[in-house]
Amino acid sequence: MIRDVASVTWKEWRELTAAEGRESGLLGLVLFVGLLGLFLPYQVGRSWLSAPWVMLFWIWVPIFLMTTVTADTFAGERERGTLGSLLATRLPDRAILAGKIAAAVTYVWGATLLSVPLSLIAINFKASGPLAYYTPGQLSTVATLALLSSIFGAALGVLVSLRSPTVRHAQQTFSLGVLVAFVFPVFGLQLLPAATKTGLIQALVFGEAGRVALVLAAVFIVLDVLLVTAAMVRFRRGRLLLN
């Protein structure tokens, strides 16, 4: 099973780096890494290393990057006419699904982690005084949250791609879903009692980063389990062949 998953992951990696139009995808990747790794840390300064609200960026960027990465997983195979060949192999269903999710996660998670050393360069270039650096705890928090959000984005993107006739349709649907997912809490926050709303805002701005990270991690673990399970349930080789 592990060998099968690795085979599918390697296949997806080759397609991610050699697909038509990858220049635009790589350009978007570079722009987002530059935004998260250079521009924002330079603007925020030393607070970028410890402010609880900064963790929202480490969650948001990996999910947004998944828009172009996961759209190709099944919709792209369907467009190129290679989906039938893939499904006709002896690879187990779970190996195909896990390999595609793993390729997307490692690609986006790795790209996100590139922003960590870049952010230190930006912060230290601007700030005066002692050298700014991440503590081991801060590094593990960033890596964990980025990984969990990458899994969330990959599972959601694969779910969309499973039922999308084209890559463009998958990208549009995924983008709309991500937009709704991030806009809804903003409007939902307005419906909360004033005291609750104030408490949440204060926790993000002045709260203890470790506690905020634990809450966010717990939420995403639940969401990841639900989405991966849903993808496993919806992945049916026979149904995809018929489509």
C-alpha cells in the first residue's frame, strides 16, 4: 500500500512540475510565498513572530494555494483522457486518493515553509536591535498549522475535482467554496453577543499564541478527518469510469 501511494504521489509531482501552463501556477506560488515570506513580515515587524492573529495567515495561504494544485487531480485527468487509464490499473482506490492528496499537501506545505526563513530575513532587515528568530515552539506551531490547513485544502480540492468536468470548473468551484468559508465567519462574528465578539478579537490580538494555536489545530484536525473521510466515501472507481 505504501509503495502504491508513493507511486501515485511521484506521478502527481511530475505532473505538477511539468504540466502545461505551469508558468502561471509557479508565478502565483512565487507571489504568495513573497507575500507571506517577505512583504507581510516586513510590514508587521517583530510582532510577526509572536502575534496570535498572524497564525491566520499561515492557515489561509496554504488553502488558497490549493486552488490550482488540486483542480488538476481528477478534473485534469478527465480533460486529458488519462483518467480511464489510471483507474484501469491495479492500484487500490485508497492508494490513488491518498497519493493525490499527499502530492498536493507536500507541494503546498513545502512552498509555505519556504516563507519561514524569508520572513526572518525581512524582519531583521527592517528591525533594529537583537537578532529576531523563531523559537522551536513557534516553528512547530507554524509547521503544524500549515500542514493541517494544507490537508484541509487538499481534501476539499480533491472532493471538488472528483465531480468537476473541467479544471476551470474545479478551480472556480473551489475558489467560491474558499471565499464562502472565509467570509462566513466574518459575518457570523457580527451576530455574536458583543462580549463574545470582543473576547474573540482580544484573544487574536492580545491573547496567548499557544492557546490560540491549540484551538485552531483542534478545529482543523476535526475538519481534516471529516473531509478525508468524505473523499474516501465519494471516490468510487466504477462511477468515475462511467462519468
